Amino acid sequence: MKHWLLKTEPDTFGLDHLRKAPRRTTHWDGVRNYQARNLLRDEVKKGDEAFLYHSSCAEPGITGIVRVTRAGYPDHTAFDPKDAHYDAGSTPEQPRWYMVDVQLVRALKRIITLEELRKHQQGALK
């Protein structure tokens, strides 16, 4: 099992949204970064766990732990012209973007802030 960091903006889709999802499970869509796409497509597997990281907010940091319930598959939002993540160059026959399904394992009792993580990057997290 590998461990990952999934970054999200809490106003768009955050811990509270995942908590309210049926069975606290949903697809992790809309990733539009090639390196992250490659990991979602090739490396992230069912059963892997990830930290849920909130960014672009007052206090960025890790807010919860999720488990991957379905390995990488084509991101259908790229095929929908009405979706904000639409990509005309991605087709069902030749998908450009991938997503995984995740389930909330637990919310953390407190946010592990970016500032706190930076203090550890040279030590334990290295």
C-alpha cells in the first residue's frame, strides 16, 4: 500500500463535502496536472490511503484521511462540454485525464497545518 496527498480547495470540494457524500465516497475528478494524472493513472491503487489536504484557504493543511476505493479510470468530466473541467482534446477513446474514487476514513481532530508540515520536511517527513 502506498500513501498519497490529495489537494483540494475546501470551497470547491473539501472534507465536509466528502463527509456528506453517500457512503462518504466519491470520485476524485478534475485533476489537470500531467504529473498527477500519471500517478492517478499508473500508480494509485485500490486500498491505498491518502491525506486530504486543503489549499487556497485561511489555514492550509491536512484535514483527513481517505482510502482509494477504485483505481485510476478516465475522468468523464473532461468529455462534458458543460463541465468546468471539459477538455476538447480528451475523448473516451483516448482519455487525457484520470480520476480515482475515494472514501473518507476519518477526519482529523485538528488540521495539520502547512506551517507545521514545513517544520518537519527536513526531518521525519523526508
